[in-house]
Amino acid sequence: MMKFHKAKLPTIRIPNRLRKTGMPPGTLIFTGRKKVEETHVTLVQFNAEGLIFEQHLKEKLPIAEPGVLVSWYDIRGLHNVELIQAIGDRFNIHPLVLEDVLDTQQRPKFEEHEEGIFLTIQALSFDKENLEIKMEQVAIYAGKGFVISFQEDEDDLFPAIRERIHSGRGKIKKRGADYMAYALADNLVDHYYLLLDQIENVLDELEEEVLSQPGRASKEKIHNLKIQSIMLRKMVSPLREAIGRFSKSENHIIEESTRIFLRDLYDHTIQVMDTIDTYRDVMSGLYDLYLSEISFKMNNIMRLLTIISTIFIPLTFLAGIYGMNFDHMPELHWKYGYFVLWGVMILITAALVYLFRRKNWL
Amino acid sequence: MMKFHKAKLPTIRIPNRLRKTGMPPGTLIFTGRKKVEETHVTLVQFNAEGLIFEQHLKEKLPIAEPGVLVSWYDIRGLHNVELIQAIGDRFNIHPLVLEDVLDTQQRPKFEEHEEGIFLTIQALSFDKENLEIKMEQVAIYAGKGFVISFQEDEDDLFPAIRERIHSGRGKIKKRGADYMAYALADNLVDHYYLLLDQIENVLDELEEEVLSQPGRASKEKIHNLKIQSIMLRKMVSPLREAIGRFSKSENHIIEESTRIFLRDLYDHTIQVMDTIDTYRDVMSGLYDLYLSEISFKMNNIMRLLTIISTIFIPLTFLAGIYGMNFDHMPELHWKYGYFVLWGVMILITAALVYLFRRKNWL
Amino acid sequence: MMKFHKAKLPTIRIPNRLRKTGMPPGTLIFTGRKKVEETHVTLVQFNAEGLIFEQHLKEKLPIAEPGVLVSWYDIRGLHNVELIQAIGDRFNIHPLVLEDVLDTQQRPKFEEHEEGIFLTIQALSFDKENLEIKMEQVAIYAGKGFVISFQEDEDDLFPAIRERIHSGRGKIKKRGADYMAYALADNLVDHYYLLLDQIENVLDELEEEVLSQPGRASKEKIHNLKIQSIMLRKMVSPLREAIGRFSKSENHIIEESTRIFLRDLYDHTIQVMDTIDTYRDVMSGLYDLYLSEISFKMNNIMRLLTIISTIFIPLTFLAGIYGMNFDHMPELHWKYGYFVLWGVMILITAALVYLFRRKNWL
Amino acid sequence: MMKFHKAKLPTIRIPNRLRKTGMPPGTLIFTGRKKVEETHVTLVQFNAEGLIFEQHLKEKLPIAEPGVLVSWYDIRGLHNVELIQAIGDRFNIHPLVLEDVLDTQQRPKFEEHEEGIFLTIQALSFDKENLEIKMEQVAIYAGKGFVISFQEDEDDLFPAIRERIHSGRGKIKKRGADYMAYALADNLVDHYYLLLDQIENVLDELEEEVLSQPGRASKEKIHNLKIQSIMLRKMVSPLREAIGRFSKSENHIIEESTRIFLRDLYDHTIQVMDTIDTYRDVMSGLYDLYLSEISFKMNNIMRLLTIISTIFIPLTFLAGIYGMNFDHMPELHWKYGYFVLWGVMILITAALVYLFRRKNWL
Amino acid sequence: MMKFHKAKLPTIRIPNRLRKTGMPPGTLIFTGRKKVEETHVTLVQFNAEGLIFEQHLKEKLPIAEPGVLVSWYDIRGLHNVELIQAIGDRFNIHPLVLEDVLDTQQRPKFEEHEEGIFLTIQALSFDKENLEIKMEQVAIYAGKGFVISFQEDEDDLFPAIRERIHSGRGKIKKRGADYMAYALADNLVDHYYLLLDQIENVLDELEEEVLSQPGRASKEKIHNLKIQSIMLRKMVSPLREAIGRFSKSENHIIEESTRIFLRDLYDHTIQVMDTIDTYRDVMSGLYDLYLSEISFKMNNIMRLLTIISTIFIPLTFLAGIYGMNFDHMPELHWKYGYFVLWGVMILITAALVYLFRRKNWL
């Protein structure tokens, strides 16, 4: 039997809050785990003609090159609070936004500020081994001519975007920072589909398993999936809201032509939400199926064993009868008494088996 | 016992998304399975006087004949991406619409564009053998004087429409492209009623089966139906919304006189939705009934068998008593001891049976 | 044990749709069963002074008498499509209304047309024997000075109305066609209360039955009632909506003074809806009660029988011991061995019974 | 074990409707039970200075004394239809209001009429013995300078109000009829808190009972409470709505300064509603607890008994072996065979007990 | 096994209401328990420069010092009704507000009055031993230049606030009374996160316990948590509403710059609400898990024991056969009969064990 780690309830852990209780609002404290040694900042600058600049920054933020359409600062690792503060100062970001960037357990949200828009999304991946959804918060801040993405981990979440900038495919190089922010968000939401697909595969396998050999492992898997989908729903529901506000935002940095793509993205989040709800219904159906399979199997075993007992009980009684020591038991002295009794016992057995079969119990 | 395929969760499979993750939006890629060898395009042109032109097109799209009221391009098979692109160019269809046409796993939706309206609907049919709903996406694009229907498969989904155009019955030949688009959608929704009727028949049979001989097959059938109705609901709920928007659309190509028919169509989708919800309640009632039938049967078996054991247990005990080898057991030496014991045993049995009957246990 | 017919799911059968699939909208086809030999039309004409004219019409519709306030055409039997068409032509009724009149499986609805208002309601009655709700669609069309009621069957659904017209009680003779239409609808909704009362009686009896002798019949009755109440809810929910729209309608044929009665009618439909929901909760509570009663009874039986077995098992073991044939078993040769053993057995039994009683198991 | 009457479903009985089906709306018929011999009318008249007049009226309604601020007619017993009609005529009350006064099974409602406001509330009390909520409808009609309260029974529901008028405490004597109507309604809603408190006590006792000795009585109590809370919810939900409309009413007889009290009353009905919903959740949790307690107990019994059987089964088998009559059974002839067997049996028992204990089954 | 106190349903106890039923609204009566000997009033006065005055007041309220920005009266102990009345008179607080201050079982609410805003919040803490949420109502009244907080108990709920005023960290000293009121509310809501974190820890432990050794204690813990979360939800749902109204309030004492913090606070209450709902889903999943673990374990025991019985039953029957006393039983006289029988018995046992293993029952 496979061993399963128990559901870790991963997203409802809120250690940051604890550490910050009582602090004045706006204090910058990184509340996640330090996942990378050093904070990496990659700057990608391009315009419609092509890529202008791409470099890992070490010390300080460079001055914008002339002719650059969009500068994308891709920041990985958030424990360097000074750097975050410096970026905030440079781009005039509201302190509450920086606080939200560092607080990696936020509900997804969309905010409009005077000089930019701010969006947080959870990047999701699925650990199929433990049936656990892993999430990492990505914060995106976009202003006139620049986009900053913040993430805690050093995984490259946007290779496809990078590739599109390099190859020049799609519209990404011809549009402004608003489209770039959309492209990043769209890329993250695309991964939700991947996740849903993996969950569906697990559901398919689970259904197979429940119908063929339901066991304790099946039950724990269903339980884990249930807990995970509760968490997932809790994450996607505010995301839908956030993307909805993004798509309806009247902010000056969002161009009219980007709006149709935002609506498309919004449609995707609705579809993701619908699918999660559908999966929850499927899971609940699966759990019912599991319960009734288990009970069906158990009933079958108990019924068969009880029937066996029932057949032997009268036989054993008869054997008991002729084991008695009465002085006068005529049957005992008949020559064929013993053999006749065997015949009677076989007859009784046959009659009972016939009866049980006719009643459809065997 | 019948063998059932497990529920296939057919509509939640989203392979296209996977293949397209990271692609720039608007890229035309056919994401379904190639179901036909060659893409067939049938052009039907008519006006109030009658049918003007009906032909399977091979190479290129013909120029509109003079005096044609409506041209209906009926396209089956979507793997020929070039052809779809050509049609899009010819009728000035927005690239995102074409992308939706090729993405055969869309939620039903209605969109208004500058030069036309766009509607996707799932054509449903029911595989009674496997209790599985099969769906095929139909995309309908209607502009001034033309309607294009896209489908993946080569089944003729609209023989009734074709027949009405030929025979001249109804209003179809006197109205414009908006009515033609309505007629196609109405035809598809009419099939939902057929599907619901088939599901109802299955429910009726299942109820019969659950009440007469509930078994594992019944349970799996109910499970399959439940999963299918979850999927169906997921499909019809956005359809209702889409048709609702269609019926309220202020688009210039929709004539005032068509509006009453669209409202009628909207009423139909509401009725379909209501009926699905009703069926889900019925199914859940059926499942409860199944569970209690199974448990009722099992209880009956266990009770009877336990009662039989209970009757024999004291008898066997008595037989054991007189099988003992004590030197001094006066009963053993009575002449009629053995027969008296039989009498006692029969008395005990009769008393117990009487008791159980009075307590209503037998 | 009583025999119950299975729930017939009566209202979700939609044969008409099937027969009409693919037909152009507006085609007049009667889709119900022909329940009467001949279509009866009764014309009742009255004004504030009294009844002017009441007659069963055979051939043609008479011209309105002078001084008539309201003409009520009471039509029973819908298979005579020509007659329906003639009435439609005479009173200038929209073809879609006539189609709805003939389609006897409509959701209740209210529509306003240029020259009249149209309302469909289900007349309900309860077949207590089979726990089945019977319904018959009544369509009411009211214009300036006339009301037409259409029903499929020939039962007189409105004897109370007829009696009020004859006797002159109430306001019915002093008000116009709008009040007459209200009176008919009100009369039908009054029957819903009757139905609810009958269902409540069945619920009361069922509760009694479940608490005294729960059996298979109880379960099937609860199941039937559940299915029926699902259907009932499906019927009343759109009715409430329809009456709501009726009461808020700004149509010119509805006089201001009728409005307060319409609001009263609307209150009644809300109360009916509330009561159905309450009943569904009660039913679900009853089902839980049934399940726990059954399981309680079963547990009691099993517990008692198991306890009996448990008492006899050590006794039988002891009898077995002294039935052994060892050469050296000193107890066997004691003079009072047998009687001492009986004493021991009685002691063991008493001890076990005492123990079980103390543990509250007996 | 206590004996419980079954839940009486008291409020859903609707005999009045039955008696009135088909009657023209506005007919005055008392539909309740005649609970008092004679209809009592008590008139209380006061102004800011103090009580002016308090008397049980016999024959006719007196003319208002000069200087009276509020006249409160407290009417108990509704079978005297003529009196009700006379009061209606005197104060110009709309016939439909009078009809509602006499129809004692109304949903709580608030209506505004030209010359007054009308409110019906159920006065609730709790019969703890039978776990039954008793209700009595109180109808309050308030116009310029007068309030009329109608109740079916002769219990004094408003001793606190009467006492406040006598003692002059509070604002009641300084405010008009609108405040008086509010005070009556507030007094009735205060009793809901009493009722909720009593229900909570029952819930507390039930929880204790379920955890210590769950039995059939517990189940029936929970069932009764469930049914009662379904009824209660059905009653309070429209009350909340009615009080909400009362508090927002723009009617000219409601003074601005009374509004804040009405909002307070509205807050109370919301709190009552919340508490009922909370109780329903608690009840449902209690029922789950009951079920699992029962099943826990049952499992414990069955497990223990099964374990006892399992221990004796191999022992009895061994006894059976040495009760066999084979000619050649060497063990039988060993001198200590019998005692060795006893040793073996004790060993087997010890081993099994040890095993069961280690597996935590005993 | 740990012993648990039963859930106390702590917040639904409403003794105050009982004591006040029938009292005129606005009467000041303290309805809680007297938790402190003497009412403490601490006055803290500060402005942007620093702390001006901090003192426990004994007798009378001091006159405001010149240059004070905010005066915070921190009142603990509510039984001194005269003092509360005096404060009310001094700051011109509406009598209904004072009544709400003394009524310590209020739903959280926000009210705007002419000269101030009024907010009640429950301060929550978690008694992990008894799995019980303890709550204490805090009432906050803020006017121009002053904030009054009322609490029943003498615990210092606001050490963090006090510390911030002393140290001068954050904005608290530069903002007015509105920010101070926000800071107090924010501090209380921060404790909700602590509470949720503690509940989550309990849930984690419970899941571990349910999966390793589910027992009666687990069930009672889950039941207690369920009841507590029902209560918690009942408390937080109106809080969210109250904070929402606070954040949208147009009251003149709330400055524009405070609004962004109020929205942040509102976001926090939404997150708290979401998390509670998530926990309830998790609990319900945990309960299902518990039930199926228990039933799984029970089934395993019963199955094993039944299998043991089933194996011995035919063996005992055989032993019974050869214990019979027939004169002619040839097997008894065979020399190796006894040993052959043992062989047969071992064979039967092996065959049955093999069979059960192959069927996956052992």
C-alpha cells in the first residue's frame, strides 16, 4: 500500500501575520522563507524593432536606454528588503504596495495606483506524488514604460514570454507595458489549465482505482484532493475578481486595444473556476462511489461468510445429536444410520444452497 | 451483470490548452482530433423565391450570385487551417473569432463584432450504451447576408433546416442571415430536448431496476449519469447566458422581428437548465433509494441468517450437554430421555419462532 | 405490505417537443393526448346587472350581444386545431400564443401582447393512492371585454366562478375582463392549497408510520413524495415569476383597482412556494428519521441475537469439554460432577446477563 | 425512557383556506378555532400626562375623549365577525385587511394603507414538554391616534406595555400611535429571544444526553426540534422582511423620531434569524453526533461480542477433537492429556487476548 | 483518552435580553457578569510631538489639556453604570449607544451618529484546552479629538497600540481620532489571525490523530470545533459588514487619508471570513475522514474475526461427526483415521486461507 503524506493545508499558514501583529501598517518585513541565496534582478528592454538590453543586474538599476518601449524588471528573491525599497523609491511605488509584495500569503488582488497598476497572482504547480498544490506568489507592478515582476523563488516562470520577446513572434514587442503585464498574468493563468489537467488525470486514475480495488489509499487520496481543491477554490475565487477588475480598469496606462485580451483572460479565469467547481462535484461523486464500493465489498464478504456459517450450523447440530450418550437412541444402532445421516446432511446442504441461490444471495 | 465503461469525463479534457500554452493569443492552431479526411464546404444560397444555389465547394469560395438573400456556408472539418484563414480573410472575421472556431473545447459564448455576430454551441447526442453524452462544438458566424457554420465532424446536424429551405415551409426563406443563425441555434437546442428525453428514459429504467434488483451495475449507472449531468450543467449554464445575450443584443444585423424568436429560444434554454437541475435532484433521490434498497436487502439477509443461528445455538448446546461423559447423568439412562429431548428441542424451536414472529423479525 | 406504483415523473415527459423537432416555429400542432371526443366551447356573457347569455357553442362563435361587460369563452379539448385557429383569427391572437396553448407541457408563463394578456397555469390535483400529482395546463387569454380559457380535459375546473357569476356574489360581475382573468387564476392557485393540505396529511401519516413500523413501503412513499415535490417545485417556481409579472404588468387592459388583488395572488404563490420548500425540508427530515429508525431496529435485533450467541458460546464449550474421551478426567467420575456443571453453567449465564444489563446492552 | 409526542407540524395546517376555496376575495370568515367564549375589547387611552381611560368595552365603541393622544383597542377573540366588521367600518379599514385579521394562518406581513399601517406577527411560546412551538397571530392596525391589536386567544400578551403606560416609565406616553405599534411589535419580538433561549437550553440538555446515553428519545427530540426550527424559520423569514418594510416605510403616520427604534427592531429580527440558522447548524451537528455515538456504541458491543466468540471458537474445536471416538487417539490415553489440553487452551486464550489488546481491539 | 468538556455554545447565551424583556428601549442596565472589582479608566493623551498625559483616572474626567491631538479613554469594567452615564453626558453620546455598550452580547456593528462613530467588535481568544473560543465585546466610540474604548474585562487588549504611542513608531501620533479608532479595530482583527492560526494547528493535529488512531475523543473534538466555527462565523459575518460600512462611511470625523487603511482592514475581515469558510469545509472533510476511518477499522476487525470463525466452523463440524456414537462408523476403526482426519483438517484450513488470500480478504 502506498504511503501518503497528509494534506499540508499549505496556503492557510499565515506565519507572517503572527510576526507582524501589532506593527504599524506599511512596515516592510519579508514574511516568507528565504528561498534563494541572492536576489536576482534581470532587466529586459525592448521595442518594436527588437531586444535592446537583457542583463542580470548586480548593484544598481541602470538608467533607461533611449528608444526603449518596455523595461521588464524580473526580480527573484524577496529577502533583500533594501533592494525592494530602492526599487520602490526609484519607481515611486506606494509603501502599501511594497508591503503586499513582501507579504507572500496575499489573496490575489488588483489595485490601481496613481502611477501604475498592481496585481498579485499565485503561480501554481502540482506535486503529483503528494497530491499537493504548490504555490508561489507573483506580484506584478506596471507603470508607464516598465513592468516589474516579483517572485520569491528563482524558478523561471516566464520562459515562453522571454522566448516570444527574443523571436519577435506575437504582438508582445509592439505593445506597451500594459500588454506586457497582461502577457505575464496570462502566462501564469495558462499554468492553471496545466494544473487542472493534471488533477483530471489523477481523478481518472482514482476512479479506475476506486472501481477496481478501493482501499485506504484511495480514501486518503480523495481526502487530499478535496482539501487541495478547497484551497484552490479559495485562491482562484479572488483571482477571478482581481482579473475582472483588471479588465474593467479605466487606468490611463491600459490601452484600449489591450482590453479585448484582458476580457479573454477574464473568460479564462471564469472557465478555471467553473472547472474547479465541476471537479469538486466529481470528487464528491467519487467519494460516494468509494464509500459504496467499500460497503459493497464488505457486504459481499460478510454475506458469504454468514451463509457458510448458516449451512454448517444445522449440520453441526445433527452431529451433536448423535454424539449424545443416551442409552436408548435407536438410530445409533441401525446398520446404515451413519451413512443415512451423511445423506441427510448432504441433502440439507444442497437444499440450503439451492434456496440461497434462488433468493439471489449466493 | 452488464459491464460498464467508466465515465469518461469527456468535456473537461483540455489538450488544446496544453499544446498552446505560451503561444501568443490569436495564433490559429486546430486543437481537436482530425475527424474527417477532407474539409467539406457546402454553400446554400436562397432568397424568398426559392433555392438559388447549393453545391459542395472544392477549391475556392464563389462570388455571391445576384439576388441572393442569404448565403449559408456549412463547413465540416476544421483541420484545414488555411481554408479557415481564407474564409476569415474573405469575410473580414476577427482573428480571435477564428481562434475560437478552431478551439473546440470552448464554453458556449456569444460575441458581437463590428461586422457580425459569433456564437458557439455544443451539439449534444447521447450514447445510451455507455451513458455518455457526446458533444461537438458548432460555431456560427453571421454577417450581412451570410451565415457560416463550423463543425469538426461530418455528420449533417441540420437536415431539418435544409429541408425547410428546399420545401419553402416556414419563414426561413423570407428572413435574413440573423434568422438563419437563430434557426441553426434553435435546431441545436431542440436536440437538447431529445437528449433530456433519453436521459429521462434511462432514469425511468434505473428506478425500475433499483426497486427490483439493485446491484453494482445500478450504482455505476447512477454514478455515470451523475458525472454526465455535472458536465451537462457545466455546458448549458454558459449556453443560457450566451443565448440570453444573443436575445438582448442590439447588433445592427439582428432585425426587430427576429427578437421574439430569440426570446423563445432563450426560454427554451432556461427550461433545459431547469430540467437538468430537476434530473440532478431525481438522480440524487435515486442514489439514496439505491443505498437504502441495498442496505434493506442486506439487512434482511443478515437478519434471517442470524435468526437461524440463534435458533440452533441452544439446541446444539443441549446436544452438547448429553454428549458429556459424566458417570452420573440420570437423564441418559431414562428410557425415553432421547425422545423427550427431541420434544424439548422442538418446543424451544417453536417458542423462538413464535417470539421472532411476534416481534416482527421473521 | 402495500404495493406502490413507482413515481411516474409525470411532468418531465416532453413528447410534444420530439414530434415537433425541426418544425418551423409557429406551427400549430396539438401535442397532448386527445382526452375528449369533441371540443366543447361554453360562452358566458354578463354585465353588472346579471348573466346575459350562457350556452354551449357548437358551430360558430356568436357576435357579442350589446351591453355585455365580459364574454368568457371556456374551451375544453384542444385537438380541434381548426377551431383554435378560428378563435385566434377572430380575436386577433398572435400565432405564437396559439402554439403555446396547444403545447400542453409549458412552464407557467405570463406574456403581454398588443391586444391582450396571456397566462398559462397548471391546474393540480393529487392522486393520494399513488402519491402522484396530476396536472393539466390551463391557458388564459384576456383582451378588452373577453376572456378565453383553454384546457385539455373536460373537467369543470371553475364551478366556484360560475356559481359566483350566477349568484352575483362578490365583485366579479362589476369588473372587467382583467378581474375575470384574475379570478380564474386565483381559483386555480386556491387548489394548490388543497394539494398542499393533502400532502401534509400524507406527511403526517408517514411520520406516524415511520415511528411505529418503518418498512419498505414507507421508504418508497417518501421517495415518491420527494420526486413529486421536486416536480411541484419546478412547476410553482416559474408560476410565482409569471404571477409576479402579471401583478406588475402595465398593460392597458389591467385596471388599477385589480392590482391589489393581483398582489394578493402573488402573495399566495409565494406562500405556496415557501410551503413546498418547508415540506421538502420536512421530507428530508423524515427520510433521515426513517433511516435511523430502520438502523435502530436492525441494531436492536442484531444486538439481542449476538448477546444470545455470546451467552451460549462458553456453555457449549464447557459441554464440549466434558464430552471429551480422555482416560483421565477426574470431574467425570465425581458423583455430583454433572450437577455441579449445571450449577456452573447457570452461574455463568446469570453473571453474563447481569453484566450485559449493567452495560445497558440488554 | 421518556415518551414523546410526535412533531405536530403545527403551523402548516391550513384549514381556513380549504373552507374558503372559491369564495370571492374580501369575504369575512373567521377561519381559526373559537378559543374564547366572548370577544373582549379593552380600550386604553392616554396622553403624555397619564392614563385617561381604561375599560373593557361591552357593547359599542366609545367616542374618543378630548385630549387623548393614543387610543389602544386590545381585541381578544376573533369569532365575533360582526364586531370586527363594525370596527373596520368605524376606523375605515380596508376589507382585505379585515380578511387578513380573521385569517389566522397568515405569513407575517406589513402593509401600508391610506389611513393606516397594518402588521401581522406571530406571538410565539415554547411548550418544552412536547418540544413544540405554539403560535398565535397578532394583527396590529395603527392609524392617526389609534392602534388596534387583534388576537385569537385571551392571554394577555402585553402586560409589560400596560405596566409601562400605568407607571409612565419610558417614552411610550409621549409618543404617538406609530410608537405604540412599534412597542407592541417590539414586545412580541422580545418573546422570540425567550423562545430561542429555551431552545438553546434544550439543545444543551440534548448534547449532554447524546454524549452520555444516546437513545431513541434523543433522536426523536432532535427530529422534533428540526421540524420546529424549519417551521420557525418559515415564520421569521417573512417577519424580518415585514419589519424591514415597516422600518423603511414612508407612511405619514410614522414619525421621524420613531424610525431609529424601528431600525433597532429590524436589527433584532436579523439577530433572531441568524440565531435560528445557527441553531439549525448546531442541530445538524448534534444529529451527526447522535448517529456517530449510536454507531460507536453499537460497534463497541459487536466488537466485544465477536471477540468473545472468536476466543471460544478454537477452544470448542479442540474440545470437539477430543470428543471424537476414534479407536486410535494416543492423546486420550496419556495420563496428563486432559490437563495438558487445559493448559493449551489457557495458552491459546492468553495469546488471543494479548493479540487483541495489542491491536487495540479490546 | 483525553477528557473533553462539551461545547459550551458560548456566544448564543442571551441572559441580558431575558432580564430586559419588556423594559423601555434606552434603559441602561449592565447585562454581563461583573468581571472586575472596580471600573478602571485610563486616559492617554498625545499629539504629534509625543505623549502628553497618561493616567488612571479615579474620580472625575479631567478637562482636555491644550495642544492634545487625541484623548483615548480606555475603560475596563462596565458594571459602574453611573460612570458610563457620566461619560455619555460629557461626550454627548446617544442613549441607545450607551445601551449597546452595556449590552455585551451584541452583533458587531457600526453606527454613525451626529458627533461620532460607534463600532463594536468581539475580541477573540482561543482556549486550546477546551477548544473553546472566548470572546469579549469591545465598544469603540470616536468623536472629534477623542476615542473611548469600553471593555468588560481588565485584560489589556491593546499593549501594541500603547507601545506605538510611547515609542512614536508608525503614524499613530500624527493622525486624529479616526486613525486611532482604526488602529484599535485593526489590533483586534489582528488577533483573529492568531485565532485562525491556532485553529489551524488544532486541525493539523486532528488530521494526524484521525489518520493514526481515530477514537471518541477525535469525534468530540471535531464536533466542538464545528460548533465553535458556527459561532465564529456568526460573529465575523456581521463584523465584515460593520467594517465595510466603516470603510465606506462619509462621516466628517473620518479623514480621507485614513480611508486606505480602512479598506485594508476591510480586506482583512474578508480574508478572515474566507478562511473560516475554508476551515469549515476542511472540518467537514475531516469528519467524513473520521467516519470512514472508524468504519474502515471496524470492518477490518469484523472481517478478520468472521474469517476465523468461518475457518473453524467446518473443522468443528468434522470433529462433531467423529464424536457421534453410531455403532457402524468404519472411519473410527481405521488405524490411522485420527491422523488422516487431522491431515484433512489442515488441508481444509490451508485451502480456505489460500482462498481468502486470493480474494484479498485477508
